[in-house]
Amino acid sequence: MFPYKQNATYEDFKRAPSGWTAELIDGNLYLRHLEPHKYDATLSDLFSAPAEKVAEMLYGDLYLSTRPGPESLLMRAKLFASIGSLYQRREDPWVFMSEPYLHHGGHYLVPDLCAWPRSSLCLTPRAHDFAVPQTPHWVCELPYQRPYPGTDVLDRQFKLPIYARMKIPHIWVLDADWHELDIYSAADGHLELVKSYKTGRPVRAEPFPDAVLDLADLWDA
């Protein structure tokens, strides 16, 4: 199982979200006891999930997440405004999407935000195709602990390894509860933590180095 937090400290262990069994093993923090809504799920189960939930099929099981609250939605909007305003209008523009379905093997994932260079995205309509066919070049998860049980464990321990298998070059985890922006790379199929920003200072990060992110403003969303 992929850790909830790499290179964790005892302080991280003490700050682990309530309601989970936390374990600190070989310097990594793991959270246990996330049960799926349904084991051995089918696409029919995915399609029949309640509209007020975010439904994902991971490792053959159906997971239902509570939709984000206003604070998380505002942080997502601010992040998109900081990046999209620059990179949608370039000569080599990017295309951004919020909560699309991505398909890889038997997995159906819903990232909070993702993006492609326009030249690499082809959205030709196809019958029965509800997921974006091309792998994004960037995904960003904005995990939250409230409303409980939140998405932080699902995003970090379950979805990050799948993004690595998809060989997504740039993976961000923007966590307001931990006040962290973790930047990962998985272009070769292996997840590597490139940089972790833990303060509120302005940040420039790939693949959007021209955008200056005010993390303090994002935390205060």
C-alpha cells in the first residue's frame, strides 16, 4: 500500500486525521480501515451511484466520496484562476477540466483538476465513452478531511499509485489541512516526490512555471 505521507515525523503521526488507525512504518505514515462502498463493483454500480457523491472504481471496488465543501471548492477555483488565466491563452494553450472521469485498466478515477496541452487532446465523440481517452499531463488532487470521512486517504494511498501507472508526468497534491503542496512525477511509471512546499511563500512549479501560486491565499480559501 502506498503511504499516506512519505518521510513522516512523529508530529505528522500525532496530526493524523481522526477516525483512522494511524501507523508510522519505516518513516512513512499509513492510515487504515478505508472500506469501499461495494466490493467487486461493475460499471452499472458506478453509473447508479447517488448524484450527491463522487463515485470511483479503484482496484475493482466502488468508493463513494462526499462532495467537497465551499472552502475546498473556493481553493480549487483560486488555483484554476492562477494557472488557467495564463495557460489557456498561450500560443501553445492548455485545456483544463474539473472532475472528469479518467480510465486506466479497470480503474475509473475522478481527479479534482487535470490538464493537457491542447495539441495532445483529441475529444472525438465515441459511443459509450464517458471518460477522457487521453492521459492528462497534469493532475491535481485537493484532499480534504471535512466533511468526514473526506478524500485525503483515498487520494494519497489509493489514487496516487494509479496515476503513477498511468505515467502522468506531473501530479500535485494541494492539502489545506496539512498546509502542503506536494509535487510528484511519474513519467517513468514510478512515483517520485519532487518537492514539498510547507509554507505560505509564493511557488512556481512544473508544468506551469510562469504561474506564481500564493499558497497563503489558497490556504485561507
